[in-house]
Amino acid sequence: MRILVSGASIAGPVLAYWLTRHGFSVTVVERAPTPRKTGGHAVDLFRPAMNISEKMGVLPRIEERATGTNRMTVHQESARRPVRVDLSKIFSAASDRHVEVMRDDLSEIYYDAARGDVEYIFDDSITAISPDGEVRFEKAAPHRFDLVVGADGLHSNVRRLVFGDESRFSAFTGAYLGVLTLPNISALDGELLMHVGVGRTVGMYGARHLGDARALFLFRSERELDYHHHDVPRQKELLRGAFGGMHPDVDDWLDELDRTPAFYFDSITQLRMDTWSRGRVTLVGDAGYCPGPAVGGSTSLAVVGAYVLAGELARAGGDHERAFPAYERAMAQHVRGSCAAALSAAKTLIPTSRLGVRGLAQGARLISALPAGPSRALLRLTAKSARLYNSMTVDDYLPLPTASRGRDRLAGDPGGGLGVG
Ligand SMILES: Cc1cc2nc3c(=O)[nH]c(=O)nc-3n(C[C@H](O)[C@H](O)[C@H](O)COP(=O)(O)OP(=O)(O)OC[C@H]3O[C@@H](n4cnc5c(N)ncnc54)[C@H](O)[C@@H]3O)c2cc1C
């Protein structure tokens, strides 16, 4: 059985790994010309995603690449003294298994885990999928697949081709985010430096092994802003407008907007779909159920979703008419919980009042000042996402000992692969 996956970031490579372990033949098509290595932004793996990574044998590599951020300094707008917080205590209180890692490091590790068994095609994209599985590409020749999975992120191409325009499924949460790569001008080592004001929060962090740093900007806007997603100068202008004059540190970071090698700007949008599957096509990760970038644990959700989808396909012997509904049932509660937790996290992270600004700084300080037991209890009471990730249960989908690896099957398949990868 031949499965095509679109997208090689987090959900795509994890799905490809597990599908090959269950004996399916997998091709992954990725729009970027090579696996991304620039770092991206920091993402979180919570307990269920850590467990899945452990089963894949990649956990030691992930832990080796952890960002190592363990302290946070919070400057509240119009408060004189910053608050210092022990982040490692917050992380351990939030989840008994957690690691923060740069997204592109994680992506590379998952890609390496199955690259020998999967056909990877970079620098290409799907242009059409017919109901019988005939797929057309921008560059490669058309090819027939039994199933197609969109793992191509919040602005998924597969979702657009099969379900229609993104605007039908996206819900604006009232906030925007921007990320820029900049020199580590604040000389951060294991520290997150934050500035928080009413309706705006910005944090700068590095990672142990990265020479540079990232500044993550989050701000509220009641109305959707007027800009085109390709109009980078306008996006930078919007960021300057939202954060200019907040603090001399922040002005220094904004100055880097003219020089940054990597810049990202988007609305914080949640996807709301009744179903992620149609015919032979389904969606996984942010493509199907993004709870909102930077405010939910969507990386963990993507890893769990990929593992569950592969497992349900194996359980159903490749029968997608049984597997896709079972996958959706298994993920529905996790997705609902993540969406609710993301909205609540956005409220805390981008406070709407001065009380909220104080609450964020003082709450973090209180939790970090308490011994591990009470701080964990307090966080469980206050943080939806901590409760959610600690209680997420995932079935064990162990591959049958007879399941062969995908690449072997591909070689013996008279139809062959696309001949690339
Ligand atoms: C600024 C920012 C901060 C974030 N912070 C956090 C955090 O702190 N914690 C957390 O857990 N999560 C965070 N996230 C979210 C996290 O990055 C995503 O949830 C995670 O990467 C989802 O993985 P994915 O594989 O589903 O999608 P993505 O990582 O978005 O990957 C999609 C892949 O599909 C490819 N693609 C796109 N279009 C096509 C096409 N037409 N054809 C082929 N390939 C295509 C892309 O190049 C990419 O490789 C953040 C996101 C952003 C943007």
C-alpha cells in the first residue's frame, strides 16, 4: 500500500516513520528545497510526545539538543524592578516529562529516524488529487497513491485542494505573532528575557548550541490587520507600530528587523474543522487541528496525531474507511482540549489588563519559588495546558513483528516509487 505525505517538518516525518514500521510504503513531498536547518523557533514536547519519541529511539538526541532555557527575567511595563523566575521548576511542575527544543532540530531528528526507509522529494508540491488517488505535482510526473496525508502545516496545501479555502476553517483569536532571528545582543545563556505590557508581550531567547537568538513578539488586535502575507515590509511596520517605545531592549531588537536573515509574521489562528478526512485524504498536525501557533502545545499534538494515524491505519489493515474515523475519534478530545488550553494560554501570555501583567509575572515567580510538590499542585489548578498534557492518554500501537519496512516494500513494488529521494 502506497501512502503520500505532504510536508516534512514534525507531523510528516513522525507519520512516515510509524507508517514504515507498520509495513506501508511512504513517499514524502516537501516544498522546501532541503530539510530546514535554520532553527525556526523553540517548541515543546510534553509527556505523550516524549514517550512516542522514546519508542522511536530518538529521545537521547532530542534531549541533547534541548534549548537549555532554565531562567526567565520578566520586565513589566511601567514597573521598576524585573521579576526573576526559575523556569526549570515551572516546566517540571507543568509536566513530569517535558523538553524544549528548536523546531528545525526536532524536524531533522525525526527525518533522520526513517530517511532510509522513506522516499523523500524536496522542492515540489502537490497540485491536484483526484478521488481515485491520482496525484499531480508541480515538478514530478503524476503518480497514483492509495492514500494522501496533508502534514503541511497551518496553511496546508492539501487542505485547500481537498476541503477548500482556509478562511472557511480558521478562527482569528484576536492576536498576532512575529519571530525574528537576531544576534544574541543581550548575551543570553539559558535565559528567556521577557517584556510584558497590556496587550503585548515579547521575549528573547537563545539555545545552548545556537550562535544567534530569537525574539518572539505577541500582540493583541481587536480587528484583523490589513496586510498581505507576502508583504514583509508591511508586516515589519506593524510589529514596529505595536512594540516601538516599549523598552530600550525591545527597540534594539526591533532595529534588527532591517537586518534579520529570518522573519515570520502571522495571525494566531485556530483551525476548526468538523472532519479532517475526505475519501482517501486526511490531515495531520497543524494542517488539520492547529490550536494556535505559539500558544498551544501543537507540536506535541502533531506528534501524537501522526503516531495515532499510523497506528489506526495498521489496526485497520490499511482500510482508510475504518482507520480515518477511528483516528478522528482518538484525537477529538485532545484537539478540543488543546484549543481551549491555547485560548487560555493566550489570555495569560498577552494580558488584557495591568492586573493581568502583574498576575503573569507574580504567578510565575510564586510557582518558581515554591518547592516542587506545591508548585506542581498550583500549576495544575491554574494552567489548563498542564492538566491537559498530563492527562493525555495514547494507545500503544506496536508494529507487528512481520511488518516490513517501507523502502523494502517499495523496491519490490512493480509500480516503484517516484524515483527520487
Ligand atoms: C512562531 C511560532 C512559535 C511556536 N511556538 C511553539 C511552542 O512554543 N510550542 C509548541 O509546541 N509549538 C509551537 N509552535 C507550533 C509548532 O511549530 C507547530 O505546531 C509544529 O511545527 C506543527 O508541525 P507540523 O508538521 O504539523 O506543521 P509545520 O511545522 O508547519 O510543517 C509543515 C511543513 O509542510 C511544508 N509545506 C508547506 N506547504 C507545502 C506544500 N505545498 N507542499 C509540500 N510541503 C509543504 C512546510 O515547508 C513544512 O515543512 C510555534 C509556531 C510558530 C509559528
